[in-house]
Amino acid sequence: MAALTCLAALALAGWLGVAWLAWRADHALPDLHDLPPDPSPPSVSVVVPCRDEARGVEATIRSLLAQDLPALEVVAVDDRSTDATGAILDRLAASDPRLTVLHVTALPAGWLGKNHALEAGGRRARGQWLLFTDGDVLFRAGALARALGHARALGLGHLAAAPRFIAPGFLERAFVTGFGAFASLAFRVHRLGATGSSAFVGIGAFNLVRRSDWERIGGHWRLRLEVIDDVKLGLVLRRSGVPQGAVSGGQLIAVRWQHGFWPSVLGLVKNAFAGTEYRPWLAALAALGLALAGLGPLALGLVSLAQGQWLAAAMAGGALLVGVGIHGGAARRLAGGSGLEGLALPLTSALLAGVLLGSTAAVLWRGGVVWRGTRYPLAELRRGCVRAEDWPRQAAAGWPERPGRAGSPPSAPAPPIRPGQGGHRASAGAEGHPRGPT
């Protein structure tokens, strides 16, 4: 039937368009390992919010302290942990003066816990550049020096790096890389260099920001109730005129998102609805699109075969093969997979659609979000949501320097942080929280 042929043609055209976008995004992300380190690095402070991260926080902190930078400071913020996180951080700080530990004992009203920890750590930090990362990310030697060199050579104020996923299980790897592939399309990183483009990016594992730019937007104060704070930090920075770029962390930055397949699925339920800015209609539309992306070509192909519509079946099969290839390629790049993970595309897309619908239903039913043991009312989250429509794209900055023309970073290296400046612990209760922008 003509209808089947038209639908199959639309599916094939859609996936070919996605393939074009994926190719452009992939070629717009240089590998961090291939970039030269900064020859005269400025001072850098790494802010690490930690809540109940005893399982892996020591490895994270040690990997950061092993970075080859002369003026490095690590500010770890123990955000009301109920496990041994605080004790581990204090022990590490006692042996390395570059590590400062803040202990948050009370959460101020009107803040999410992680966002408050990022704000408190950023205000305590002294570096000319700030790296916001998570308490379970692992860094290899040279990661920070190369990121700094790239950001400063291009004249950027914000650089995000996509980490490599540690996902030993096949289904876990298929799910997290499928999510990564779909999310990367939304960022449109190939347009970050163009003035006035709608593109923006932010990645919780690696957001490197020039301190003066972070302070200019008011720090994390604008993001105090934003669940996807990492992404919206990128939005606010770029549409405040801060040049922004992105790289692939390759072998230099890695993270275990969740430990296992089902924890990965359930872990996304917390913030999936926030990705639609708490709009049920948009969540339903996005879920439908995700489901159709993976299940549509498969269903069309089976129906076409059953009805002897060979042209429609061929086009539907072609659409499915393109989608499988994109997913498989993402699994190879993002998690070192074999590429066979792409065969799970129908399952992955259906799960992502289910996660988005489940997240929406859970937040609406509970009337809020429960995150790390703290409940945040939906009405408050909606009032504090940073919406893209409120930040005009016309103000988005392009790149002052284009790739291939960039010279050496301009500023002189900063003096190293003196031993007496770090290696201590402090407490940060609600009463000690810094004010918002003036």
C-alpha cells in the first residue's frame, strides 16, 4: 500500500537526517588526548560536590590531585553525607595541602543540595578557572592541562567534556550510550562556534569555566532549583555571551554512571521530566518520538513483509540499519563497546520513552522530586526552572578564535597555591551561604 511506502520513506529520511547530525557532532568534538597541554596554565580550582560517595570518591580525588598543574586546588564539598564520605575526604586533605574539604551541615531553603554544594565550593575556590565535576569521575594525567590549553587557545570561557562511560554489562552499555547518543543530538555542538546559534552544552562530569564568567552570571545562584544544573549552566553561560566549546574526553575522563542496567534506568527517572522543563505535553511528545525512532522502522518492516510490500520493507529495514549503526557507533566511542549494542536500539528507545513517561508520572504523583533523600516540591522547582525561552539565542557568543588559527594561550601562568592555603576542613551551614548576584 502507498501509505506503508510513504511511512517507510519518512522513517528512512528521518534516520538519514539523524545520521548527518550525528556525523557533524562527532567531527565537531576533538579528542582531548589529541590536544596539546597548556604551556603556561593558570590556577585551577576543581569543585567536587559529594553526597554519600564513599564507594568511589577517594579514586576521584586522587586522580584529580595527580593532574600535572602547578597551581591546582581541589575543593571537595561533603553535602550532608550519611556514609564515610566526609571521613575519607578529611583523611585525604590531611596528607595533601591542595585539597580543601567543606562540610555542609544544613541545606538553605530554596536550594537543591548539589547546586548549593557547587555554589559553596565555587565561592571558596581561588582559581582563575573552575572545573565543576562529580564525585565519581576518574581523570587520567594531562586531562586538565589539555582542556585548559584548548579552551584558552580558542578564547573560550566554558568547555564541556563528554566522559567515557564505564559500563561492563551489555544492556547497561546499550542503555547509557543510547541515552548519550540521543542527548548529544539535542546539544548541536557543531554550532557552538556560530554567533547567535541556539546550541549550548553542559556536562556534569566536566564543566570547565573561567571564574570571571562564572561570577558574571551570578555563579550557581540562578541554578539553585535546577535539577539538570549542568546542562542549564551551559545554557546560561553561552546566552550570556560566554564563548563555549566541547570536546570528547576519550581515554582521559571516565565515569560509571550507575552500577548496573536497572540502576541506570531508574537513575534517569529523577531528572528526565526536568529535561522537558516540567511540561507534560512536551514529555509525552518526546516519549512518542523516542519510541517511534526505534520501534517504528521495526514495526513498519514487519508489516510490510507480511503484506508483501517489498519496497516499503526495504526502506524500513534501511532506516532500522541506519539507527542501529548510529547507536552501535556511539557505543564504540562512548564506552568502548563492540558496536553490537546498536542491535538493542528498539529496546533502548522504548526504555528511554518509558523512563520519560515514568519520570513525569512520578513527579506529578509525588508533587515533587526526591533526590538523595531530600524532597523538593514541584511548584518550587517550576518557579526555579531555568527556561531556554527566557535566554534569547541572539546573545549567544561565537568563537573569538577558529580551530586552526588559535595561537598559544595568552595569559601568564599563575603562581602555585601555597601549602598553607589548602589542606583543611571547614563547615558550611545554611547561615554561611553566600548571597546571590547583586
